[in-house]
Amino acid sequence: MTTSIDALRAKANLLRIHSIRATSEAGSGHPTTCCSAAEIMAVLFFHAMRYDPKNPQDPFSDRFVLSKGHAAPILYAAWAEAGLFPVEHLMTLRRIDSDLEGHPTPRLSFADVATGSLGQGLGVGVGLAFNERLDKTGYKTYVLLGDGESAEGSVWEAAEVAGYYKLNNLVAIVDCNRLGQSQATMLQHELDVYVKRFEAFGWRALAVDGHDIEALVGAFEVVRAEKERPVAIIARTLKGKGVSFAEDKDGWHGKPFKKGDEMDRALADIGPVDLALAAQAKPNGAPSGKLAPKSVTAMPAPGYNLGDEVATREAYGECLVKLGAANPNVVGLDGDTKNSTYSDKFLKAYPDRFFEGFIAEQNVISMAAGLAARGKIPFASSFAVFLSRGFDQVRMAGISQSNIKLCGSHVGVSIGEDGPSQMGLEDLALYRTIPNCVVFYPSDAVSTHHAVRLAAEHKGMCYIRTSRPKTPVTYANDEPFAIGKSKVVRKSAGDKLTIASGGVTLFEALKAADELAKEGIAVRVVDLFTIKPIDRDGLLASAKETGNLILTVEDHYPEGGIGETVAAALADTDVKVHSICVRELPRSGKPEELVAKYGIDFKAIAAKVRSLAK
């Protein structure tokens, strides 16, 4: 045991040295935050964790999430020492031609998600732990957090839900090094407060000296023995540990030691490492096993009747149940709105594959990212406005190229009396900014069915915008749908212009078309179906046949909505795009009153068409 402890101690110092050398070579980075975590990382990677160092994606290997993503150099050093890639590659840190970026991303096989925007790793860890329960692979998930990021409410959202679900396969390690970026943290070294907080959320929590190898080994033995609940290890550490002129001193955050005398002094303080001794600390290896194959079948066709009145939010829940029957990898999450988003239908059908996140939307999205990282296809739903609270989590999931599917319901003024705090009027703008995110805006139950199906089939993030009001089933059950393809739902040879819309305003457009037809004014009506990618070719073809005029209609603010999307897509053409949308702060009222008041009902559409058709 003495040799093992000595080997781990040597490995910790070697990880420190690698981190210092790499950041000094890069001329940027966070060596002092790496130094505080060196013993933790050494004990984790070369004693506690069970994993295949040559195959980080092995389904039976323990998972590790570096929530304090700025400590990336020591994560890279640990994997290099484990044998995944040559140690020499560490010197490419932060170079444009290197995957060893400033913060980890899934470009690296061992990074399940991108980290760096703090406070999100524990929520991802909860999702990874849920996945283990589904697959029964026996792995544990370890999440290393900083004490500074523990000021984030999302950390405690994750801690609370982990305690609620009694995730005995989840371990949080808080690197309590006392110093933040610009000053000391609020609690500094009050470890007992962290312990009490985690205990209050149903965790087993213990405080240790984070630089004492034996104490850390003992703490991880407690982890292995705990069968009932998650475990939090609060490790008292010093930022810059081992470097006398930086240890526990403010002002060193994000500052590499300058190559030359300063770096040499830092390395001299750490001292020489017995490389043969450090080499004795090796990864444990993963337990062997084989995942049972899962049978995925085609999603059954929709079964709606033309003319039936069905809200797209309700169709979403019905379609999710059908998808769940076809694909056992599909899971559901919600933020305590499941009886409004209708994801409760999925819960009733597949209770073991549904995870209630409660009113903690940031964590719901992080949990979805964790589930997606291990091959699940998570559909997470809430009101569109509530999901917007977790936009940074959405942004980070985009950087992770995560295969999450989000459904935002209750969009626009058409929700009615609940008022502007509940009206999703910004969501299209938000999700359009995420690279490669597909944005669906179905109008009826059949198109919602296909939005759900296509989202599941698509590799990458998707957002489905559903509405509260009931709308008539417009499409036959055998109508084909594709990402990036719109539908022409009203057409004649003499159309004066094209109205492009989606969701509830599609039906206002159709009513306007009926009114205008009585006056001898024919218009084409296009259901966009996907806002991103937009059907540029289809819109251009319709515009060319309708006087090069397009009128967009949407239950959304102008910024980033349908109007701006269509205008941008056709900016290099001679098509003129006009827009009707919600242009002022709305208030409560009946849905029909609100769509009229804010100028997106059939009367406003007809009036605008008359002015354009002159």
C-alpha cells in the first residue's frame, strides 16, 4: 500500500508538471487550477475509476465529467499518462491544429460533453447516471467541480434531483481551492457548509484534505461502499499547490507561468519526479461485459382524421408514445409541465424511461445532454419560455453536438389569458442561432408526428415548436414530410403573392385566403414546417409564380423570426418579403382577441394582402 500511495503521489506531481509545461508552451491557460486538482485526478484516474484507457467510449467504463473545464490541461495529462495518446501531444495545447482545446469538447473521445461554461457538469453527470440505470452497465459517474462554480444555482438543481432519485452511481468531487477568478470564493475553506448543503439534498458527503493521497483513497473507498445515495467529496485544496510563489495567492487565475525563469522556478518548487515510481500507478481497466442489442423499428404512421381538432402540443405527446414503442433508446424529460406539454403520455407508457426534472429547466437540458452522450435520444419538453432559461445549457449542448431534442410549447400570443410571461415569442430566434440545430414548426397533428419522427432520425439537436390552441388536421396520414421542405397548402394559377407561415397563423392565413377569394384576390399559402433549414428553393419557386412577393405571418417577435429568416434566405434575389408579426409587448386576453389586437389574425393578413396586391 505504501508503494501505491507513493506512486500516486508521484503521478500527481507528474500531472502538475505536464499542466505547467503545456500551458507555458501555449502561452495561455489555467495551470494553478490544475495544480489544486492534481492529487484528486491522480487518485481518480489511477486508483478509483475503472475504465478502458484505450477505449474511452467503452459502455462499461466509469464516466468522468470535468465540470471545471478550465482545468482541461490536467485532464489531458491524465489521459496521456493513461496511455491514450503520447505525452508529447500535450505540448500542442490550444493550437489551432490540435484537438486539445482550451476547454474540453467531444472532438476528444474521452469528453462526453463540452464543458467550460461553469455549473453544468453535475447536471450532465445526472444524465449519465440515469443512463447507467437504464443500461445496467455498472459504471459510476464522477464529476469534478470547482468551488467557485458552486455559486451557480444549476449545481444545486442537479444535486437536488440526484438526491431525489437516489443516484448511488453518481459522485461529485468539489475542488475547494478557495480562490475564484477575481477574488476569494464566498465560502472559501468552510468545507462543513458544503457538506451540510449536499447532505440536505440527500447525499452522503465527506470533507477531506485534497492533497492527502491516503485521505482521498479512503474517501473513494467510501464511494464504493455506498449503495443508497450519491456521494459528494469536498476536497480542501490550494490553488497553485506546489508552486511557492503562486500557491494560495490571488491574481494567478488564468495565467500561465512564463517560459524561462518563471516556469523553471515553478517546476523546481515541485521538484523532480521518479518516473519509474509514477509509472507504477496505472488505470484499473474496465469490467468486461456486452450490451444486449436493442431492436429499433419504424415508427407507426399517424392515425388522424382530416378535420379533427388537435393541438400540436397534444399530438407531440401522442407521437412520442409511438416513437417510444419503435425505439427503446428514446427517453423523455420534462420540467413539471408534462400535463401541459403532454409528455405525461410518454411517462404513462414508459415510466422507466421518463425523468421528471421539476422546475429546474437548466438542469433538465443538462440531464438530456448526459443521456444523449451515452446513446439515448432524449426528448425534453416545457413551455418555450421556460426552456429559454436554460439557453446557455442549450448553447453548450450545441458545442457538444449533442443529440438532444427539445420541445417548447405554449408559444405566442395565441396561448391567451396567461399573459406575456408565458408566451414564447423569442424561441425561434434563440434556436436558429445554434449551429446545426433543426427548428420544426408543425401546424397540425400529422405534421407534428413527422416532426417528432424526423427529429429522432436526425443526428443532432432539434427544436419542435408546439402550440396551445387546437388546429384542424390538414394533412393526410400518408403525406410525406422532410427536413427543409415546406408544403404548399393553397395554390392557383393567378396567385398574387405567397403567404408563408406556420403553426396557428397558418390557419389565419387560410381564412384570409378564403376572404380574399371572395374579392377575386388569389393567394398562395405555404406551410414552412421547418424554419431551419428554411426551404429556400420552394419559397423562391412560389415567389416567382406569385409576383415575386412573399408575406410572412408569425406568432413571434420580428427579431430572429420567420420574417427575418425568409428575408435572409432570399436576400440575393429580387423577391420582396413583407412581414406580419407581434411588434409590441402583449397582454392577457382571449386567444382570438390577442391575435387580432397584435395584427396577426386573418383580418390583418387580408388587409396587408390588399395593400400589396394593388
